[in-house]
Amino acid sequence: MDANGGTAAPRRISAFDTTLRDGEQAPGNAMTADQKLEVALAFQSLGVDVIETG
């Protein structure tokens, strides 16, 4: 319930993560395709609806 006695709209949290895009720009941080998929699936399980890849 909100302060007025009505039902509050669900909060939406936005997170912007560029791990799969910029993460490999740093020397020594290359990921395999399987590792990238693991990260993407972890984001999906958290409810992330947009993943920026490179």
C-alpha cells in the first residue's frame, strides 16, 4: 500500500553493466565464449532485460 491507501506500483531498478562489452578492453581480462554465456545467463536469472555486448 502507498501513503494514500492504494497499491503502489512495483519499483523498477535499472542497472547498466558493460562487463561483456568493455570487460575485455583491459589487458589480461579476455573471456571465453562459455564464460560470456555464463555471465549473460546470470544476468538473465536476475531479471536483467537488456545486456550490452560487443
